[in-house]
Amino acid sequence: MHGQAGARMDRIEALEERVAHLMRAVEDLSDVVARQAAEIAGLERRVQLLLERAAEDEALQGETPPANVRPPHW
């Protein structure tokens, strides 16, 4: 009977180790996701600024963007 209890304790310890490693991995991944979210937010702001600048440049030129101009054969 003592052998079964020892085997159970070994199994519990192994499971506790695995849980500890998994918890660490989750924390590490959470940090990565948080950094990526901040970077994505910064990139979105930059893209928005670039789109606004492009629209301003387009308005100043007074030209219709090529995508909105009918081809000459129409």
C-alpha cells in the first residue's frame, strides 16, 4: 500500500511541475501578446497618419486618383 502512495505522490509532483511550466509559458506568451498589441496600435496610428497625409496631398493636387479615372477607351 505504501508503494501506491509513493507512486501517487510522484505522479502529483510531476503534474505540479508540468502545471508550473505551463503557467510560466502562459505568462511569457501573455507578455508577448501585450507587446505585440502595443506595437500594432502604434502601427495603426502611423498608417492612419499616412492615409491622412496622402488624402491631403491628393486634395492639394486637385487630381482625381488614378483608381477613380475612367480609362481612355471608355
